[in-house]
Amino acid sequence: MPSTQAESVIKNIIREIGQECAAHGEIVSETLVAFMVKAVVLDPSNGFNMDRTLIKSDVQKLVKLCVSRLLDSKNPSLDTIKMQVYFDMNYTSREEFLKEHHRVLESRLGSVLREITDNRACAREELESLYRKVVSYMLLRSGLGSPTDIKIVREATAALQSVFPQAELGIFLTLSKKDKERQLKDLSMLVTGIRLFNRDCGKGGEGIDDLPAILHEAIPATTQHIDSQLQIVQDLAYRYTAILEKVTENPLMSMELQPYMLKEALYNVRQYEIFLQIILSDIISCAQEVEMMIKQLGAQLEHLKMTIKSKTAVPTSQVFPIFIALSNLWMSFQDETVLVSVLSNLTAHLEQFLGAHELLFPEKVMQDLLNEVTVKTDVYRIKEHMEDRVHLVDFRKQEWLFPETTANFDKLVIQYRGFCAYTFATTDGLLIPGNPAIGILKHKEKYYTFSTRSAAYSFAENPETYIDLIREKAKKNAELIQLLELHQHFETLIPYSQANLHQKVTHSVQTDLSHMRRENCSQVYPSKDMSTQSRREGSSGVPRPQIHIAGLRGCQNKTTYGVRVNLTRAVDET
């Protein structure tokens, strides 16, 4: 099936599934549906053959299975997939977020900027109006107060007049568009720096929030909330793991516990834990940046005070660079404030995907399951086998890495998020953290950790067998693709699904509820005064002339007689 036709089929399937869910009162996004299509098709028990084209009965079966799973509100597996889709659509790295945030701010200033740069003011009233627009632009760009507040406008106007009097507008209007934009940007930073300095001296600062103080309070509060959530979810993970270990040792318990979906619940809390750790890492980066910027802000303000002191006039070459540095620092404070707010909101919204645990595992049920079971933390498990190291003499072909012999050992990218590959493969999906101190196996340029030395030895004997087992397990539980970062094994699932969450190649709609949503705009090209080449009538459709001369070969006489034969087909025969 051609790719365009396959995409059309998948879009129709996704639309139909969405409509079916909506009819049952469940609103689902296209991205979630696309991921569910992928999950259903991957599961071998559903009997889909990815090597042949979908027929009508396949489509009906696919729709029915997807709708059934999307409406199962008590399934931890569905909660995990919803969590993964939500996180992937709403989270981006610090660098990407700040880049996009600045782009959005610039796009919002575009109309005001054009009003100024395209202005052709001549009369006095027009110049005064233009100057007021410049002041408004300064306030909007800096984010230091509303351009409709009279006190703030007066303060900003006074700061602007000190570096750019209204009388200089005439020279400004003669500049090119790019030079105007550049000068406006520089003036905005100077005005911001002046207002920040006046605020520090107690002579202004109307409408300027104390961002360092706000961040000093917000970051610890957000960190504390994430830490408390991590504590809760890790306790759940340790208890689920302990029960599942007991089940592994006693197969008769497996049938009794099957309705509880313990493994799916474990995957859910482990995925939530990973997302919280990603967010916490970003919050810690924010805290480090803010701490450094507070020191820089104090140093710049002190430097400026020493430069100005009680002088009536100071060379611009001495103070302007400091004003610009103050402006850049304050913009960084604004960036950190927005980023902390977004990460805090993202954390709060992720909590909704843990709802099934209290329903499936009330405290009484958990206590019964934990009877005569030892609950171990991840740290305890690692310490328990800290001395059980791999002996290199036992291996000739495999390469093992250790902390004392490997540079940047702690920065190696471990497969399966650092969980023990052997344990997962041999226990039908139990997640036990690997211990790098035992030794990290390097196999085909990828790195694997193990919970015990015996697990490491067994895996090293035939790695591909266990890797295949893990891949097959992920087909049954599609949430493992994201959880264990197995995307490279399932990138060729087209035409069954459009969703590739790892590369964010998804078809979705951003709403006001989406964090980090983009202010979308369309790029248009103005019409040009030039002609285009249109189709012209030519002779390309006319039959090709074919002339054959008979008698040129095989003639016995000295004189050659050729017969010219016209083989060209008639026009009406083509």
C-alpha cells in the first residue's frame, strides 16, 4: 500500500475510534488514539499481521479493540500510556523551551514594532504619538509593567528621554528598517537597566516584581512537592516489586494475582518516577542558574553605584554596558520564572495518571499481599550486591566497564533505563534496578547493567536471546516502549500508526490547556511582479517518426538499392 494511501486509512481509523469513544462519553486526543493503535497492533495476542494490508474485518477488529482499551478506566497500562502521551506533548528540554519562549515573545511584539519602523511621522503631533509608541514598545519588550499604567509610563518615558530625547526621532526615521529595529532593541535594554538601577536606589521601579525573591520562594516549594511525590511513588514501586518477586518464586500465586495487574501498576509508578526525576533535574538547574544570577545582579548594581557615585555626568561608554548587562540578567530571571511555573504545572497535571492504584490496591489488600514479604529499596538492592563484581578472567570476547577504569563512567547511556536486562527478560517483565558497580557490559556499542553477578554472567552468554525476549514483552505491553526507551526496535510500524512519541512525529491539536503550546503563525510570501511559465501546446504528444530503409544489408551486387519504408503510426492511432 502506498504511504499516502496508508496514512489516509490510518487517519480514518483514528477518527472513527475517537468518535466511538466520544459516543461513550470519553474524549481522547488523536495522539493517544494513534499510540493505542500502535499498542493493539503490536500485541501478538491480537493477531495482526504487519506484513499485509489491512482488510475491512481487520479495521473493524482494530477499532473495537482500541475503543475497548481506551474506555477501560481501571487499567494502569492505559494510565501509563496517557501519561506518556501527555508528557511527550507538553514537555521539552530547557534549551528548546527558552528558544521557543523567546520566539513567541518576539512574534507578539511584531505588530508594535512594524507600527514604529514603518511610521512616516512629520507633524509634531505625529512625532509625539510615535514617541509614545516607542515607550509602549519598551515596556512590552521588557515586561516591566503595563503600558496602560500612567505611573509606569511616566517612569519609562523619563528613562527613555535620558538616553533618547524626542528630538532625535527625526534622525531615527531616516534609518533603514533593520537599523531601527536594532536601535529599538538597544534602547529597550538601556531603559530596562536604568529602571532596575533606580529601583535598587529606591527612586523608582514601579510595576517591577521582585523576581529573585519570587524564585527564592517558588523553587524550594516546587522541589519539596516533587520530593514528596517521589517518596510516595517510590514506596509503591518497592512494595509492588517485593510482591512480584514473591510471585516469581511461587508460580501458584501468579493466577491469583493476575486480576490485580501488578506489573502494569509497577510500570505506571516507575514511569511516573522517571518523569518526576526529569522535571526535578530541570528545577535543580533553575536553582543553580538563579543562585548564580543573584550574585551577578548584586555585583553589577554595586559596580554601577561605584561608577556613578555622586557624579552629575558619566561617559556613556562606562554605564551603558552595565545597563545592558542588568537588562540581560533580568530577562534571564523572567525566563526562569516562566520555566519554573510551567514545570510546576506539568508536575501537578501528571498526578491524575495515578488514580487507579487506590482503586486496585486498597491498604488492606496491600497488607495481605505483603505478608511475610521483605520490601527492599533501590538503594538497599544496590548495596546488597556491591561486592559481587564480574571477573574479567571469565570473559574473553565480552567487554566489561568499571568505574575505576572507564572515563565518564557515570555518563554512559544504559539500556532499559538502567534496569536489569536479565531479570526483566527471565521474569516476564519484572523491573529491578541494575548495579553499575557489578560491571557494565558493552555489547554492540550499547551498555547493560545487572542486579547480580549471576544475572550478568547469564546475559553475557547470549545477549541477543534476552534482548529478543525483552522486545517481545514490549509488544504485549506497549507502555514499555517509552518506559525502557525501545523506540529503535519499533520505528518501522507504518502504516499501522502515525505516532512516534520518541521523535515527536505526531498529529495533534494544541489547546489552551497545553503547556508550552506555541503561538502558531503562518509564513506568507508577498506576490512578486514576475511571470510564470505556463503549459504550452507542443509536439510532445505527436507520434514519433520512424523511418526504415530496407536492403542495406546482405546485398550480393556492387550497387546497393535501398527501399525507404515509413513506419510512423497515424495520429489517430496513438
